[in-house]
Amino acid sequence: MRRGLLAVVAVGVLTAGISGCTNDAGGSAGGNRGAATVGVILPDTTSSPRWKTHDPRLLQRAFDEADVPVDIQNAFGDRARFEQIADEMIARGVKVLIIVSLDARSGAAVLAKAREAKVKTIDYDRLTLGGGADYHVGFDNVQAGVLQGQGLVDCLRGRKVVEPVVAELNGSPTDHNATLLKQGYDSVLQPLYDNATYVKGPDQDVPDWHNVEGGAIFEQMITQQPRINGVLAANDGLAGAVIGVLKERGLNGKVPVTGQDATVEGLRNILTGDQCMTVYQAIQPEAQAAAKLAIDLFRGWQPTPRSLGLGQGATLGQIKDPETGAYIGFLGLTPVLITKANIQTVINDSFVFASDLCAGELFKRLCLENGIR
């Protein structure tokens, strides 16, 4: 799970936005089959709602605005399908390929084929270890993990829990982002374990971020260690699975649980008090950054801070692949800690709509009580 420390060399600041043409998250191939396009392969529709809703819509809009043709498809968690989509895109002559890897092996295989075909490549959101993409666009996931660790510490401190037993439910061992998150939250929690302020409880990865499996794993954790006082869950989906188990035992709202992704479910769990925090990684600027970078590459331009329209909230630099030691271009964005006090942030960004978050009598009341509009 633990790999070398991520190295980032900042060179500027970023924002971004622009791009153009074809299809949907479902994966039907786009138009312009004989023309050069930008290809986008998303991983699944289950590890996070973003891959089914936000990213396809935001990427499509950005490419459309720039009048650059794009083919957006989803692998639906199938590694063979992921590679097949890439083969078809490369055979059709895509000039730029954006991928969100399912794992390092299939991702690296796709990147190698693209490199052989002289296709420019972008790792989107997840760095493919050993893949050698031309660029990576994503968030500082170590910092996101730090926010999760600190969030849990704050919640336990607020409840005045003495020597809490903390369980860690980590993301997929094949996703480097999960490794970076763990690196971040362990940097906060390990010193507390070492000085006996906290007791380290069960610590386990969840294959493919699968929520049902995560729930089953946590069920085993709390059966073996009933005195768990806090749970570092790596994202909102896993947090929801943990909360489901806690509810069965009458412990929801009593055991602090962290999250990540600022999903509607996660935010609702924060409003009810069942989840203590989440991490917001604003998808819109991430999608815009990836699209703008792809557009520069599609047009044969050398991306620079100026050509990318850099603004506040991100950096243009390099990132070190801990697998190979090689540096690749990195457009990095900054995550934000979300608690009940600042949920309005994600509403203001139109990342989540108040009409969705506050639907139903319970959440309508909770939104009013917390000034969410």
C-alpha cells in the first residue's frame, strides 16, 4: 500500500476551462470517426458518483465550447473493456488520450500503446504508477488525507474521547490515490498511535473502493474490536457503508466517521451528525484544467502557465512517479475540508444543488437549521 513520497515541483498557478464535441457517460462512441479527436476513458460508475454525472458533463461542455471533438466513454469497472476502448480510440486516430485508470497494469498498458502511436496522454485524477503519461491532472491527495486525519482528530477532541480506538478503512490497493490519502492521514494519526494518545485499531484496504465489500469488512472490524471510537473511512461511499453498520448497532452519530468527495450522501450524513467531515475536491476546475491541457496538446501547442490561463487554486509543475522515479507534468489542485459549518461552499460552486441536498422534510429542516440555501 505504501509507496514513495509524492514529489511536486511548483512552477506556477492554474485554473482553466475550455473544450468540445460528442457523447455520454454510457460509452457509445462519439462522432467524427474519421477525424482526429480527444479520447476520454472514465473508470466506472460505482466508486464515485462523479464518473457517471459530473465529469462527463463538465468535460463535454469544455470541449464543446472550444469546438474540439471529444469521445467520452466509461469502462464500467471492466479492465478488458478499458483496454478495448483505448485500442479502438487509438485505431481511430485520437491525438490526445485522457484516462482514469482502474489499476496500474491496465492503465500502463494503455499508455504504452498510446505512446507507441505518438498519442499525447493525460492521467486524469489518478496517477498511473509506472505508466509514463505525458501529464497528470489531479488534486494533492496527500493533503486530502491530512485533512481527513485532522478532521477525525477534531471530531474526537470535540467529543472528549480518551484513548480512542481508531479503525482505518482504506481505498483500493490498486489506486495510487488511496495510497496517497493513507500517507496523508497516517501522517496525522501515527504520531498519536505512537505516543498512546490513540489506539490503532483494524486497518484494511477495500478492493476497487467497493462499498458493499467495505461494509462487510467494517462489520468484521467492529465485531473483532467492539470498542472502535472513530473510523477513518477513505471516501463518502465507504463512510456510508460504515454508517450503515453503526446504525444496526445504535452507534451512528456516536462514532465519528470521515469521508471524501462531498457527495450528496456524505453531506446528508454530515447534516444528521452520522459523518463528521468530508473532503471537497472541486471537479469543475479539475475537468476544466484537463480539458484546457488536452486542447493545447490537440492543437500542437506547448502548455504553459500562460496558455492554460492559470488562476488561483492550482499549480503547474512536475510530479514524481514513485514507481519509476520519472517526473511528468502535473496540474495540481487544492482540496478543501468540509464540515457542517461550511457545506454552503459546495452549494455555491454548484457542485451539489440545494434542491437535491435538502429534498424531503428531514433534510429541508436540517438545511434551514444550518443556513443552507
